Amino acid sequence: MTLTSPGPTLGVVGGGQLGRMLGEAAAPLGVEVVVTDPTPDPPAAPTVRDALLGEWDDESTFRTLAERADVLTFEIELTDPDTLERVSEATDTPVHPHPDTLRLIQDKYVQKEALADAGVPVPDYRAVDSADELAAACDELGYPAMLKAREGGYDGRGNIPVESPDDVESAFEAIEGPAMVEGFVDFERELAIMGCLGDDAIDTFPVTETIHREEILRESVSPPGASAAVREQAREVARDVLDVMSGRGVYGIELFETTDGEILLNEIAPRPHNSGHWTIEGCHTSQFEQHVRAVMGMPLGTTERRAPTVSANILGDVDERQPAALSGENGVLETPRAHLHWYGKREVYRLRKMGHVTLVGESGSVDTDALLEEVRALRDGLTFQG
């Protein structure tokens, strides 16, 4: 690709924090970004050329975006793949990852079926369309189990633990739509890998340990506590996952390391992912720069880690929705090798992801426990209360 001024343009469906960070990563590459989002003046607006207003299936807005862009991508799975495909064909603007990948990912049961058929190791699972089917599946899989909405769930929303037969009715009613249930995975830790599909290259970022509470990612640690053999197995599973995907880009691949030292796939996101935010400072190429490189057909960057790195999400700590005003940030800004990322969301509510803090260790150090303790203290010094 020949760089010019103005440069090539990437159209992004979605103008949230991922679109914001894609804009930040694209600028040094000479790539301009235009986003579309249902929210006026979305979080991405300060870092991109323009932000168009439109819903996730707004064909008119998608067409305007495509006419201004050399390539289309998306930062949220709510995007309608049929609309994307029609607009792509009408305007001759390629979409990466391919809309077929988006269709595959949007339904968690379809996703599991395709990956299991490809030989990717996954937890035991069943589709369930009624409370009776859920009860029968749990009798077979055992309690506890995890009930998941097949479509639309994220950040723990749409995931409901089923601890006993007494929970079956209320859990199924709470899903409010097509569902699937997975057998409980007795895991040692949760891992994640950002996979990369380029024009003619496949690569993976270093394996990362992810720490969740209430089904929401709280911290990421790289390198993880897993053994070298487990990390290599995780990379092999990630590459098998990438073989099933269609279209260039970065893919967030979430995994379980079982207590037996085996790797099972949890879920996939066909875009940059929260578990890869640490790469902004922790790697020579961030996941966001890599995604821009990949979808634009540029050579992929190195995925090498600079140093041990941890990150902690800044979540809403208020009970009522209110204007977002963060305090305590000087504690992060005064700390060497600590980095504050603010997502620019105008309102805060309980457990909403509002930003993250990254802390990079010294080169050659392997004490991630101390780094994790420090980044948690920095994060916990931040608040939206008063």
C-alpha cells in the first residue's frame, strides 16, 4: 500500500472504546478512520476523522461509510452481517473479518458447533429451548452449569450460573431467548490469546492470564502462571481456531486451562478484545495497530512482548447512572511505567468499563505477582463516587 496525504481510510462500524483505540493506532500508520455508531459524539469521536450516526443495521449509513472507506471492519458483534455484505458488494468495499465470520460468532451455539467440528477442544454443551430441556441437559452435564444466551451477551451479561435444579426455571426465564448450556469447567486459570490473520500470515500475541469476577474481566497478566507446555498448547489451539475464521484481522480467543493441564476454548471475538489491551504498552505492536495493519492489507507487526505487563479495568463503582467524573488519577500518572487509558464515556453505572490502567515491568523481571498487586492498588485508588 502506498501512503499518501490524506491516507487510506478505514471504515469502522462501532465508535466505542475499541473504535477510539483503533483511531489512536491508525494515525501513525497514515491511515484515517471514520466510524459509525448509534450514539451521537461517541467515545471514538476525538481520535477519528468523522463519526457518522446510524444503527447497527442502518444500510444507508453503512453505504455512506463504505463510500468513504477503502476497507470496512467492525468493533462490535451487534453489527448486522447481511447489511455489511450487501453494502460491501454494492460499493466494492471489502469487509474484514468477513461477514460469514460475524455470522458464525454471533450465535454462541453455532460458534461451538463449527469449532467442535473442526476438532477444537470445547466444553460439553447443549442447545436448550425450554426450562425442561435445560433441566434435562443439566442432569446429563451435571451441576453447576453455565447457561448462556446464544446471541447478544457480553461482559457477563447473558451468562447465568445454574447451581442446582432449583435454579433452572429462573435462569431460563432470565435469558429471554435462544440459549445454550455448558458443563462446568474445573479450570486452573483462564487464558487469552490475540490471534492475527494477515494477507498471507498467521501470528499470535503472547498468552495472557485473565482474571474475572462476576463474569467481568478485571485484570490481565502477561506472562501467565501457566507452564511453557500449557502455553504452547494454548497457541496451537488458537491457531486451529484461526483456521476456521474467514477474513483478515485480530481475533480475541478466550481459553480455559483445566486442572488437568488441558486447554479448552471458551469464546471468540472477531475484533480486538479487552484481554489484549495490555499490548498497547506491553508489546512492540499493539493489538489495535495489528488489526489496522491486517485489515488494510499491510504487513503484520511483531507480536513480541517488551516486558512483563499487567492491566486492570476501571469499572463503574456507583449504584445509579450518572455523569462520568473520575477522581484519583494522579496516583496512576505519578507512577513510573503506569499508563492510564480513559474511554471517554459520558455516563457511568455499576460495572461499566470506563477505562483501564496498564503497568509495565522492568525488562528481564518475571515477578508478575508484585506487578498485579501494584496495578490493583492503582486501580482501586480511582473512583466515580463524589
